[in-house]
Amino acid sequence: MINVEPTLNDHEVMQFIHNGYITLESIVDVDFNRECESVQGGRLNDFVLTDEFRRNVLLHPEVAGVVRSLLGDNFLVPTNAHHHLFEAAHRGQTWHSDGLTEYGYGITHLQCYYYPKEVEIEDGPTMILPGSHHRLVDREAIAHYGDILGQLSLTVPAGTVAMTRYGIWHKAGPKLNDDRRGMIKFSYFRTAMPKRDWMRDSDEIPPYQHAGRHPYVTEVESYRDRRRGELTWNWLCGLAEVEEEIPPIQMFNSGIPLSEIQLQ
């Protein structure tokens, strides 16, 4: 089996629990970025199965290291993807969480965005709301929101991969030009029961450290976020018996176990 080493430590796992995202900037090879810039929009099932895409993106040591840290051993590697391609100027999307957002505390699914080309504010970047993955809502109920204090525009250099907790609120921002702006979206899934097997200095499990209130969060909601974070941390460390489907049941749950992949 391809050996994937975890790259996150206790603090970084706690930060992901709190914020719901990690960005890895400029990690993909420049030449491969250029190749991906010209890929057509829509489904990319055949393209993501190539050794080149797996080697340069899906199993890049930094990307796979985050996946290994958060989803455990022998995770499902994506076998499909969608290229969200925008060329003409547009008003942007409304806030939404994706259609089959899981509920519960366990981290069983990572949704990732790969940007082959630099994204500037005029390009209509993906916008996310850190911490919003804690809020299970009807996606139509948040569509009317405009700017939210603490929102983040993913204005990133070429070759960046953003890795998110499925369920984080997001949207495409307004696009002010006619330049090509692409984002290739794909997901990894857990197959193993959770345990604290990421990078660690000691076998002693530290208590969860809440990182404080997000800018849009009230005091009461911040308490709830802290408690949700504690439950997720305990689950990841194998300390809590919480019923979670592994891998999560999804109509698009498509992947191949890491152990079955052989790169040529």
C-alpha cells in the first residue's frame, strides 16, 4: 500500500475542528497547474483516475497527509470530481451548504477545492464562513444572507488546495471579469474507526482547546461551538461512542481504498 504519513499535530487538528478548513497554498507543480487550466468544465471522472492527477493532487504528500490525519488509515481516494468553471462575469452565488450535509460530530468526509490558476478578488473567488460547519441548516434558509462578519474569500495562488469539513457554508463571490476561473472539487471518505494516530509528542491525550468566538457568533452559540468541538475531538481520539456511518452514506460516495491504488 502507498505509505501516507500524517502531517497534522494535536493543535492543527483542533484548529480544523474549530474552523472547518485548511488551505495548502502553491503545493501543486506549476506545469501540472497549466495542464489543468485548460480542462473542460463539468464532471472529470476519467481525468481524476489518471496517475498524473493522483500523483500531483490527490496523493500529493501534503494533501494526503492532511487526509490521513483527519480520516485515518486507508481512506477512500476520490474517483470522481467536478470542475466548477466560470468564464463570464456574474453576480455570484448565494450562501449554501451542499445538499447532503452530514449531521453528527464525527469527521468522516473532507470536501476539497483545487485551484490550478491564481484567484484574485475580481475572479469571483470561493467564499467560506469559518465555523459554519457546526450549523446544520436548511440551505434555502441561509440563501438571503449577504456579507457575514468573518467570511473568507479564497484569493489564493495557483496550485492551492483548500480542504473543508463537508457542510461548511460557501458560495462563489461576484465575478467582475471575463477571465477563466476554475475550481476542481472532490471528496475523501473515512473507512477506519477513529483514533489519535496523527503526529503527536506524547501518548497522553490533551483536552480540547477552544479557539474562541468566531466574529459572527454570539456568546451562547460560542459555548455550543466549544461543546461541539469537544465532542468531535473526543470522537477523533477514540474516547466517545458516537454512532456515525463509516464511510458516510452519500449518493455520491465514490472512492477507492488507498490500499488498492498502484501508481505506475
